[in-house]
Amino acid sequence: MSSNHLPQILAVDDDPAVLKSIKTVFDDEYHFHFAQNATEGLALIDKEDIQLAIIDLGLPDMNGIQLLKKIKETNPVIEIIVLTADNSLHSGIEAMKSGAYDYVVKPFDVDQIILVVKNALEKAGLKQEVRYRRIMDAERTKVLIGETKAMQSVFQMITKLSHNDATVLITGESGTGKELVAQAIHNKGQRKDGAFVPVNCGAIPKELIESELFGHEKGAFTNASYKRLGKFEIAHGGTIFLDEISALPIEVQTKLLRVLQEKTIERIGSMRPIAVDVRIIAASNVDIKEQIKQGQFREDLYYRLNIVPLEIPPLRERKEDIPLLVNHFLNLYNQQYHRRIKTLSPEVMEYFCNYDWKGNVRELENIIQRLLVVTPHSVITISKLPLEIRDTKESEEIFGDNHPLEEALTIYEKKYIKKALLKANNNHAEAARLLGVHRNTLLNRIKVLGLDDEE
């Protein structure tokens, strides 16, 4: 493993012999930083990515407990082991009450300090793992569903890509599930135990995107009051997913190209290259080739990203999958909202299957959520459908079959009156008011059009 990515430990003690002993004990197993006072130690914490600090309680410029508290204020994730010469153990216990992981009495036993350091680093690693497991758990309910030929081809490609580390460019309309595909490639692959780090390039302000990706040093620019790791460092050993890659500014595209070529990054404000072992999966919902023609995207970066292209079909091209998706979202959100909506009525399912779903699977999921919230019964009926879906279906019925004008007007009038009655909860007087006609006129039109015989 690169020394940049060995666990980094800070040892703070004013006795050079103690620091030398620590270095001798751990040799090359960890990447150590040494300081002889609290001021030097805090400076190193600002500069380096410390996971564990070993500090002496009897420092010349600051009480060890004070240093412990300052470290926790600066970075609460850092685990701390204190060294104490107090055989009564009082100071060690006080340190643990202040947030130390453990304490070791000087002169320390080699086997004891090795075990304490090992356990402290495991705890630090566990904190990191828990954070990523929470992300994974949040994604677990989101699954790729489909039995159509188009989706089966996507599933087959996911399996193939999981066996290698090739860079992938996923294309498809918004809401088709590009991030889910990227997550599936990661979860099935050899990096599944590493982090999956998604970055929406289009949602980050232009002036912050470079820092977000590559990190920055303290003082690198105005308001950079602390050091920050970039997404590439966080994703080391795992996968970074660059969604809406087309939104990257040209100057950041240049730096990303260098990362792809050299496998290193540089934080803003630093000239020190940091090796990163990361699989890159990118995604776009626009035609990047068109952006290249307009000078908005680097052609050489495009070819570096497009090693393996993978296109996700829109929902309108795989409508046979809609019933499967509907049932999945019904089950999911029934549990979340504590509802018992069993199914859609056949008429509603027909509406769903005829709708174009410009927002794709995301739009379908959002509408299912909305329907579960507003529907008091066990079956979702047409009356609960959003107007945009009903209007689309009704427009197709009127214009789709080339009706004569008179017949089309009759169809439209029936639909319009039914919509007013629905909005008025079948109150004729209220529906007449909405339509701007007398109640008797409405009743006559209902009779002529045969609406009184319908549900």
C-alpha cells in the first residue's frame, strides 16, 4: 500500500527517547508523524490526515487534557491514546472521561501499546465503515427492476463490468436509474467492500467543484479555515460516481483527465501528489458529442471516460416493466407510510402504461408515493390520479383516432363535465358553478351525453 494511505498516527511527547521507542515498535506498519509539543501536534493535525493521536499528558506548552479536548474539537473522528507517568491511574481515567480511547502508563509495555493502537485504529475504521454502511442501507431499498429485453441487456452488462475495473460512461435520460446502475456495478465487483462515493457535478457551484473533488489545504483560499479531503481521496479503494459529468467546467475537466492518466490528485493549495486507487464511473443525460462540437467538453476526456459505454433505456421504451415497478413501489411505500394500498384499479394501470413518463422511473416512484398519501381506500382509482396523467390519456383518446370534429367535441365535453363533477365531489350545483352554467343546463347536458348512466 502507498505510504500516503497507510493509517496515519501522530505521536506527541517532549521526550525524544519516547518518540524513538514508538517509532521502533511500529516500524513501517503505520505512517507516523512526531511532535515534541502541543503546538507542533495541532499544526500536524491541520496538515495531515491523522486517524490516531498518541499524546503525553505532561507536555511543556499545554496540559495533555487540554490538547485532547482541542483535538476533539478540531476533528472528533480522531481516536486518542494518552501516555501518563501517573501510576495511580487518576490522570488516565480523567483523560478517558474527556474522550480518550485508552491510556498507557510509562514506561509502556510493548505488547500492550501494540494492542491498544491496533484496537484504536480498528475503532476509527469502524466509524468510517458505519458511515458508509448507512449510505448502503439507504440505497438497499432502491433496486433495478425489469424483465424487458432492454433491461436484461443492462443487467448482463452490469455483470460483465463487475469483473473488471474499466471506466464506464452511463448515458440515459433523467430518472432512468443511472446511479442505481453504477451502484450495482460497484456492489457486484471486487471493490464492493470499498466506498461508493456519488458526486452530482451539476449540483455543485462552479467555484466549489474542484475542492469537492480533490480537496483543499487549510488557507488555500478565502474561508478555507480547515483542511478538507476531496471525494477522490474518500473513494480510495472504491468507486467514485460522477453524475452529470457534462456540467464540469473545462478547467476541472483538464484536472480530471490528469487523474485518469496519472492516478494521482493534488489538493488545492498543495503541490504534493497523492496516489488514488479509484474506479471511475461517469454518467450524462445530455449528448456529450454535441457538447464537444460546441467546445464545452474535452474530446480527449470523453474518450478516456467512454471506455465502456452503457445506455439506460427510458421507461416509455420498456412499458412492460411498469406493472413490476408499480408493485415494487407499492410494497416499499406501504411499509414506509404504514398504509395498506393493495393495488391499482385496472383502469389506473392502463393509464400508467399509456403515459409517456418523461421523468422516467423517478416520476413513477414519486406519483406512487403521492397516491399512497392521498388515497384512503385499499385500491387506487382514477379519481386519485394526477391531472397531468389523466389529461394525457384523454388527449390521446380525442386526437389519437382522427375523430370527426363533432364527435371530438362531444368526447371533450363529456371529459370536461366529468372532471368538473369529480372536482365538485359530484355536487351538481358546485360543478355548474365551476363550469359557468346554470344547474339545469348541466343536468340537461349530463342526460344528453349519457353521463347519468356512467359511474
